[in-house]
Amino acid sequence: MVRYASGSRCVDGDRVTTPQQGQRTYAERDAVDFVIVGSGAAGGVLAKELATVGFNVVVMEQGPWRQPSEFTHDELAIEQRHDWLNIATEPYQTFRTTEADAPRRNTGLNLRYMRGVGGSTVHFAANYWRFRPSDFKERSIFGSIPGAGLADWPITYEELEPYYTKVDWEIGVSGAPGPFDPPRSRPYPMPPLPIKSSGVLLERAANRLGLHAQPAPFAINSELRDGRSACMACGRCANYGCEFGAKSSTLVTVIPKAIATGKCEVRTDCTVFRVDTDKNGRATGVVYWDGEGRERRQKARATILAANGAETTRLLLVSTSPQFPHGLANSSGNVGRYLMFNCYESTFGRFEHPVNEYKGAVAGRIILDFYEHDAKRGFYGGGGIDARFPYNPIGFALSILPKDIPSWGSDYKRALRDYYTHTVRFTGHLTSVPQRANSITLDSEHKDSRGRPSLCLTYEDHADDRTTQHWFQAKTRALMEAAGANKIWDQPIAPSDGSVQLLGTARMGNDPRDSVVDRYHRAHDVPNLFVCDGSSLVTSGRGNPTMTIQALAFRAAEHIAQFARSHAI
Amino acid sequence: MTHRELLPRRAFLIDAARVAAAGWLTLEVQLLAACARDTSSRDTGFAHLTIAEGRTLRAFAAQILPSDDGTPGAEEAGVVSFIDRAFGMPFFADSVTVIRSGLADLDARANVLGGRRDFASASSADQIAIMRAIETTPFFVTVRTLVVIGMFADPSYGGNRDHVGWSLLGSEHRPSFTAPFGWYDTHLAPGASTGTA
């Protein structure tokens, strides 16, 4: 009897098989139909969709193939040492506020993402908010912003809606309708996860202030579905892998299905460092280092970059040639530019009774009353508010207590006992203004351990971003008061110096002069090169971009397959 | 792992000082990257610390997280064993010097302040006074961070013995939970939506 346990692990009697065992493999010299760089949110979806309709696909992944059964709750390894992240392997990045400044070592948050099959969908918190119709035309609605590059998307919510629904049903999203939801063509496939104390408190506060709380949508199973477990409420969604396979990462959803087609190979521990082109300006495939550091090639009829906003940028910028002296697909000069992080702010509160935020999924209820920007506020910006608490014992003890509590000694220890199980955090997930000067470039001086230029971040929050953060912090404080907290403290608002959300660096658009890819994610400059990941986003939404990235990937896959079938690549 | 570039001590201390200043960032404890996961050295003396260093560090850790109010502190959690093991990592060599000189400085201050042989022999009040005088130094920030990590990290790293750190916080050590999770969802959901609370 075959049954599924621990997500993608297939147990057949005594024989334990994993998805990569028996997967189809391709020879390097064979030109496959598609090589996809990255196995994360977008890469996993593209691989499954293209392999399912019969194309030969090789997915290049720089990290290892971990099984859910290997995942632990080891906070030191995951949250302090960052074992799974790029910064554990390549910690050297540089930072400057403006292009006039000299880059210096980034001692801040850095550009961060997960290395490994499934990418950051393995360790993310799985909040799956849809964008709203207004997100795709904010330039038309709001107008221009001084010093910013706010632009409409080349597609509408209505065009993307069927693919949002595809994510709901094929990836697996739990949730329930709310008063501000955009139109949806099909209900959620699963009911929401159970409410937590923090959700009860946020809902109580919303009711008192005339606002509306609704269950948070999650890419987490709330019931047995698709051969995967329901959420076991272990409390380690954010930053950790789900050992139960309940979190709908691409590792346990689309990638096993892509492998099962017999058409897809996921090649792990392979770092692509160049996209090759021929004299006609067409991509011929990728060059990469394998696990032993040997240089290898994979030929392909078309290349798809889905390596996240930082690594996609790096690949395009390093893949220069006489025909593309400023990097591949960069005739606009906008590769790496219009980087957006999603601003946020937080207010903490302590409550009389235990809330035990360390149990259950990371958030419970959300408030979307302030999602839309509102000209009456006098600035560009909007956001959603949720009760979200991604803190575990070490992180909490090091940095979360109110500032008027000593950081050591008897009072410190007493406060840890009093606060850990009683603390709630309300957070605003906010817009970031797209600005051309905010960018990822290649550092001209510093090299990483493989001799490549280090990633250089240039970033300065727009004045409206700062205003948005303070405006929302007043809201989350008012909510915390209305919820009845007996102690309230703010997370100080600080300038951005890194993020896990790496958006906008190869933005979509109809005009090749100011965008990198067209409405089908095809590079304006290279007919058989496609880019689909966070870099495609034109505006930032309100945090939680993965739902939209995957909807874009489902849509892109459908169009790319049509182009391939009609010999239009 | 072969490509791991380890943070030099200087960079770590800058990070640590930044945490002390900003307070809200999770410290990147790259210095712990090769921390061995074995329990063989438990209670058999130190692998890297001298007996005198261990004595001073133990007193220091016991002031960061005291054993008081009838609950365990750094002492019961075995925090010093955790730090001793952290000392064993090759790339930690530079930081060891800073911590060692900081521990010696604690002993010297105890001698000046109260004519004591070392920091551990000083009265609790004197120990606290000495620590207050140096609490913004890289030495203090680094060791305080290590004490906290040793208290709350997975016990396989040598601290948090018998999960005393997690128990102190009131955190149940279980692989999964079922709703309700806290007081408010037990007593107020789902009726909370009517605003009755």
C-alpha cells in the first residue's frame, strides 16, 4: 500500500522513495525545450505546467533537495546562523543609500532568500493575499509621484484572476471571504485555519473601531488535501520548513508533480552563472557550476529566469556580450532597478491572559480597511494589518521586550516569563514606492567566494514610505489599545537596508524603453528569454507577494507553452 | 559549506554593537556556524575555557539570567558549557581573545572595587555595579547574547538543559498543538465577532 507521509515523501512498504529518485535526466549536450533557473515560487510552477503539457524541462537549483522529514525546530541553525539562506554561503554584500555614496559592507538585513528546492516557499510564512484590481493601475488612479516611477501594469486583475484561482486550487490555499476581497471566480478550496487568541483580540479591536477583521488566507492545508497533512499547529511556519508537508511549498506541491510527468529534471547544487547567447542575440542555454565546482552547460531552446529579484538581476547583468554590453535584456537600463521591499511597521502589546502565539500558524486575522491608497491622506501608500508573531525563544529574548525593561538581571528574567506567552504583535504590511535609483547592481570592488562581483544594494525609502509607516503605526497602536493591551510598545521605524521581498528589478511593461519584459514575461530584447519571479512586479502590493508571483507564473506558463507550440519563440 | 565565508570577529562585534544600539535585529551569530552537536563534554570540565575563566563566566551568566524566584537561570541551563563549546570553533579564535580579556578585566575590576580575588568572589551588588559600568562594550554585548542563546537554543548545543529555558518562558515543548491555543480563543471565540468581549 502506498501512502503519503511528511509531505512529498512516499512510503511504499519498507521502501522510502523521494521525488528525485527516478527522475528523468537529460544530457548537457541535449538541447531541452526549457531550462528554468530557480525552483522556488515561480520556477516550481513553470516547471510543472510546462512539463505537464509535454515539454522537456531542466530546473537548475543552487541549493540542496531537502525532505520535509529533515526539517527541525532548531532556532539557532535557522534563525541565528541562517543555515538555509544565501547569506550563510555568501555573506558579503555591499550597501549604499544613494548612487553618490561609496558602497560599504552591508551589516544590515541584506538581500535574503532561501537556497534549496522549493526556494523561499519552503521557509516562508505562507500568507497568500491576492492583489486588488487597483494594484494594477495605481499610476492611473493616483497620478505621478515626485522622484518615483509609479507605473500601471501591462495586465489587469481581471486577466490574472483565473490564475489566482489556479494557485488557490493547485497549490492549496485555505481561507474565507472578507468584505474587501477582490472578485473571485471560485471559493477557497479549504476553510480557514483555526482562530488564535491574537486573532480574537484583533477582531475585538476592529469591531470597537468600526473596522473589519477576516481570516487570513494561507498556503497551508487546513484539512487533509492532495495527499498532504492538515496543519498541526506546531507554530514554526515563518523561517522553518514544514515537517508535516502541510505548508503548500513548491517542494511538496508542484515539483513532485513536475517530476512525475517524466519530463522534468531538477538539478540541485548547481549554480548558474551565465546565460549564453548566439550571434543572432538568442539565448542558447546556461553555464553553471555543478556540486563539485565544475563548469558545465545546459543547452535549451528557451531560457526562463525565476531566480528571485536579486539573482535574476545578477544573471542578466553578468551575461554581457558584444551585442549586450550592459547586460542581457537591459537595453532599457532598468535591469536591477525599481527595487521594492514592502515597508512594514509593528506595534506590540501585552495582555492579561496567555495568548501563546508560539502555537498555530503565524497569523490569524487580517484587516484590509486601509488597503487602498486614499488621496485624502496626502501621500501614496496603503496596507493590510494582521496579528502576526514570528518570534521564537532566542529571538524574543534578544530583541522583543519593551525598551524600558532591563536587558539582563532579575527584572529581565521576570519579564521574559511575563511576556513571552502574553505578547501580541499587530503589523502593517505596506507599499513601497518604486524608485529607479533603488537598485541591485554588481559591486565593482568586492567579490564573492566564487570570484563573482558581490551584490550591491542601493536603497533609500521614499518620503511617502516613511509617512505610510508612521500612519499605519498609529493605526496598529489604536488597535492594540482597543484590544485591551495592558502594555503597548512600538517597533522603531528604521531605514530599509535589506529584505526577503525582492521585487521589481525586471519589471513588466509594454514599452521596451522603460521595462525589461513584456506582458507575457518575454524579454523585450531576447525572443527566447523569459523572466518570471518577484522581479516582474511593477508595484509592490501590500507585502505577501508570493500569491501574485505564482499567479503570474501560471499565466506565463500558459502563454509560453502556446508560443512554443506555434513556433513563436 | 565549502564556500562559507566566515564573518571576522570585527564584523561580528560591529553587528553585536548594532544590536545593542538598535535592539530589534536578530543577531547573525555566524560565529556559531560550526557549533558541534554533541553532549560528550557535559559536566566533565571545560574543553576550552580555563577553570578561572569558567568561574568568572559562570558568575557573569548568573547575573544575566539569575537563579531566583524559584526558577532556573543560566546556571541550571548549563550556559557556560554552551559557551565553552562555542569557543572550540576555529573561526572563533579572534573573538576568544576579546572575551578572554573581558573576563580578565572583570576580575581586575572586582579587585579594584572590593579587593576581591576575582569577579566570582565579589558580592552580588559589586558584580552588578561592575557589569553596569561595561554594559555597552562589545565584550558585554557579545557574552550577553551568547548567554541568552545558550539559555534558549536546542539542548543539543549543550545549554537549555532539560528544556529549562523554554519552561521558564512558559513554552510547552511539543511537536504540534491543537486549538484552542490561548485564553482568548478558549473563552471568547467565535462570539468575539459580536463584540461582546
